[in-house]
Amino acid sequence: MRKILVETAVPGPRRDGVRRVVRVAFVAFVAFVASIVSGCSTSQVKSRSIEPRFSAVDGSGPYVWDADRGWLETDSGSWGDSEQLRVEARRAFDAGVWADALAGFLILEDRALLLTMKDLSFYIAECYYRLGHYEQALDYFRPVYRRDYPSPQLIDQARERVFDIGMAYLKGLKARSLLGFEYTSPEFGIEILADSAGGLITENPHLPFADDGLIAIADFYYDDGQYPEAVPLYDRVAGLEAEEWHDYAEYRAALAEHAQVRGVDYDQSKMRESQRRFRLYLLHHPRGDHWEDARAKVGEISEMESDKNLRIAKFYLRDSQPRACEISLREVLDRYPNSRAAREAREILRQLDESRGSW
């Protein structure tokens, strides 16, 4: 916004300049809101209240948790010592009353016990996750595996949760909120999973579900028409040791290259690259799920290239350059002998041979 204001401010009377800046700022704001509204969505993963239950009771002593009434708040009581509070919060957690459990765990966090109670960050994160507050959950899940504690089981579970959160945003199952609008943000899911400066898969490339995440990101780019971004991700999955996605990834990489072909009259590098990739797929996956489609694409590209060479040959023929015409026709026959253009090229060559004496 600041950049827009600077670039559009022009010399002139101060009042006119202010009006122009305000007008441009308003237009920019409307455009920004429109971009949010265009991505508006009703989230399938709802955020639920994080407010805990409290019930006033007579007596004194520390608060305790009750399954029916929540935290029992005595007249002159307090949260009590940390160990007892942890026990009560875990009772709420084990009962699946996430907001009540979260309240107790956050009190422990306020007491700066994240380092001494090494699993505290995980329990806070899990409560936020279960309540649908995914962005807050991320802030607590990530330290669990980045600091490599408290236990392999919780570390693995924290990574799985972050993966699930990233996939939920990527697939539009979870929406973000801004200015009262809910909007889908697949890009945020990609950032969570594969950001170069801290994505889950970036930091943990050997996760057993890393290929699932990369495929999902590549498919998003492909479906969104961002083919150049999709190709290296498909290639990365095709090069992984696990073979589950090899067939699919190699075929989709070829499709993504082919989708960038603007036409036979433009730069042919993409056309030839996609054909090379389809041929490699046929070689690597002779019984692959997409073998017939890949073979058809190879034939389609060959037809396009042979048609172009035939048109070049006809141009030379019209321009009275029979030798150049013959060279182009021979190329059609040598490279694409089974194409439709090859049949016509043979007929033109026959006519040229008959009239060779007149060259």
C-alpha cells in the first residue's frame, strides 16, 4: 500500500494531491478486499471456543477439574502448585475437554515451565488443534520436533499434526480469517509444508509422508495452471527411493511440460522436452497406469512436428526451391515415417523425382 501511495503521488496543489492519494488508497483497499472475497469459503474445519468452564464452589484450596462442571473455583483458592495443576489439566485432556485442559496448560506456560515440563508444548498444541485453531497449534507443535524432545512418539505425532494442518489449508478444508472474512489459502498450506525457510518437508525431507505432501503441492500448481512450478516437484518425487508415486509423478511431469507448449510454430523446446519425458515414461513404466495416454501423446507431438516440417517443405516448393523442399521432406520421412504428413511427403517427393530434369 505504501509503495502505491508513493508512486502515484504527483506534484501539484496539496489538496489535489491528498485527494488523489486517498482515492488511490481506497481503490487499492477495495481491490484487496475483493481478492479476499473471491477466495471466500466456508471452512470444513471449524474453530471452536477456547473459553474454559468455571464453576464457583465454597471452600478454599487449589482449583480442581471436574468432568461435569469444569474448573471448580473456590472462594479464596488459586491454581495451586504446578505439579497438581498439571495433573488436573491432564485429566481434562485425557477426557477430551480441550478448552478446559488448555486453560490449565496455559497457566503452566505463564509460569515459564515450557522447558522443565518438556511435553507441555505438545499438549498446548494438541488442544489448539482439537479446537480447530490451527495457526496457534503450529506455534506449539513446531518446537516439539525442532528441539527434538520430549519423546520420539510425541515428536512423530507433532510432525504428523503439522502435515495434516498444511494439507488442510492446501486442500481448502481449513480457511483463514481476515477482516471478518473467511478465505481459502492453499499458498499458506504450501508455506507450512515446503517453505524454503522452515517448511515441514524442507526440514524433514525423509518423512514417510513427504512424497504425499510434494505430490499434493505439485497437483495444486498443475490444476492452477502453474506448470513450471509443478514440474520440479513431480521430478523430485519421481527421484525418491520410495516408488509409490513414481508412475504418477513421471507422467504428470510430462503432462506439465506438454501443457506449456504454445503451438508448433513457437519455441519447440517445450514440445521436444515433453515428448522426451513421455518416451522416458514409456521406457520406465511399460505396464504403467498411463502407458496408453503417454504413447498417444508421443504420437500427437510427432504429428505436430511432422506437419510443421511438411509446411516448410511446401513453402520451399512454392518459392521454387526444390532442393530445400526435398531436404525438408526427407526429414519428415526420416523422423516421422508413420505420420500422416509422411504420406503426403512421399507423394510430393514422387512428383519432384518426376520433374527432376527441369530443376
